[in-house]
Amino acid sequence: MLVKKISYYDEFQCLMGECPQSCCKGWRIPLDDKAIRRFRNEKGLWGMRLRAAMHGKVQPSFSPYCFRCPFLRLDGKCGMQIKKGEDYLAEICRTYPRIRFCPGPYTELQLDLSCVHVAELFLKHQEDQFFVEEESEEEQEQTGDNDDALYLEALEESRRQLTSVMTEASAEGDGEVLNEALKNIVAYAATVQDKMMREGIAEPEALRTGFELSEETEWLPDCFPLPIALINQLMSTDFYQDGMQYVLPLLYKLCRMYYKHFDKLSYEDGEKEWQRLFQKHIAKDPGRVKMYGAYYNSHLLRTYMECYEDYSFLKHTMDGVIGLNVIMLFEVLWREKYGSLSDRDLAKIISVCERRVYHNEVVEKEMMKMIMKEKR
């Protein structure tokens, strides 16, 4: 079978005890059925410890309150892996942050930027994101039920077109050009989705004609940056909670920086201040525009093909705009307060924002409601 791997896939290696932002903290750890049976059948003290750590009757998990996995040792290493080996772990622990998409004819292997080391690799390879193709004799299980070959082919071509548009726009290093490209991509996604769902047009046809019909973007707010009013609404959702100081302390700190800076400002004054900070940030480091474009391309490469199963074009394209703006907001505030930001700190910001934006359904749904309200 043909396997397509993101260019830096083979460079990833878990940092284990050296990781500055462990995935064993701040997340509920879902257990797959095989792991549940394996853990429940264990005997002796080890079995008792496993069952005591499992919470929930229908689909048990570790760390239900998202503090830390009970098997995470003080040295940052996994006690279960040391005792039983990697194959004994739950599937999510063996595979994260690797992402596998197999529609049937081929397999795509990606990496999730919610892992801080993957975020570092992205920053290192932001200008050379591409797929490395190789043949593999290993059988790959299909990840979904769709078997529409024509739709898959059209979807692949659509992604190539969108990433090409974003690459060209970000290469200019102009914020206004990047903003128009993002708005056009989101409008294209909305057009395609409407054609499929409301007009009953076949998926391949909708994908191939939609981009030509998406020039009307007046209903969309600016995407780079989003207006502070929309950012305020995003921050007022479950994106921020007081309990994050124990679960995601860095994100809690970043959110407090945001509230301290903007909370007492009116929408009008807040927008002026946001534009001032944004323009100052871009003027000081024009190359950041290219990085933000590369980040959005990374998002398209990782998530756009999910439309093969869920047809949620608007959601997947707008999610990337949300993530880009939240990351940019926190980077701007960090630089305003501390004067500079290392790549390691930027990777940490990307990582925690990815956790909260793309792994939090409430935030996604609330933001989509706001965008659809703008559209109406």
C-alpha cells in the first residue's frame, strides 16, 4: 500500500522525561476496548492498581479530571511502559501524537501539533511541508466507511489547490494578502458545503466549481486578524476556565495576560489596541506572516481530508483561522510583556492552543455559531 508521510514524520521521537509539556498531564486519557479488557484481567496488586485508576463504567479512562496520569512518574517517564513495555499501553498512549488517515487506496501519516515536540518540528520545517511517498507491505485498516473514489480524488485536488493558494499568499509576507486568501478559502468551504447539503450537487462537482463561486466574502469578518469582538466571544466560552491553572498552567497564564490587557476596554478601544499590537508585532517581525501562513497550511494538511467522512468544510477551514488567531494573540501579548519569544516558548503556546481549540468541541461549536451568525 502507498504510504504518504508528512516530511518531518520520521524525525519525531517522544522526549519522555525531557518533555517540557507532557501529554500525560492536562488530558483525560481514553482507554480502548482491548486495553480495558487487558487491565481488568490483570491479577494481584498490579491489577488492583490498574482497576483503581480506571474511571467510568461505559468507557473507562485514566485521569478523568485531567490532572495527570496516575502512572506518570516524578522523572516524567511512564511507569506502566517501564514495567510492562510499550505494547502493553492503551492505543492512544502508543500512537499519540501520530495521526493516521486511511481512506482505502493509501495511508496518510501526520503529527499532531498539540504535542510540543511536534510543534518544534513544525517550526523547524515550516517552509518544507510536503508528503514523502513510499510503498509498504504492511496492511492498513481503513479509518472510515466512505468508498467514493471520485469524491476522494476531488477532495485531494481541492486540498492541493487551497494549500497552493495559502503558500503563494504567505510567501508575499503581506498581512492583507494573507487575510484575503484566508477569507477566500473559508468562503470557498461554505460554498462547497452549501452546494452539497442544500442544492444536492454531487461532491466532486461541488469541489471543482466552488472556488470560482466564492469571490463574495463580504459576509466574513477579517480573518487575519479576527476582530477583537469575536476573540472576546471566543475567550468567553469554555476555552478559559479557572481550573486550567492546575491542568494547563501555561494556557491559564496566557489567558490571564489577555484579560489583564483587554478586560477593561470597550469594544471600540479594544479593537484599536488589538490593531496597534498586531501592526507593531508584524512591523517588528515581518517574517511572522509567512509562519502564520505555514501554520494554516499545516492545519489544512492535517484536518482537511476529514471532510471525506464528515463533509464539514466550513468547520475545518474556520477552525484553522481560530487557532491561528489565538496563537497570534498570545504571541503578541507575550512579546509585548517580555520583549521576545524563543522558538521553544512559541512551540509551547502552539501546543496548548491546539489542545484547547481542536480538542474541545464546545469551543468549536460556539465559534461556528458566531461565524454563521455573521453570515446571516
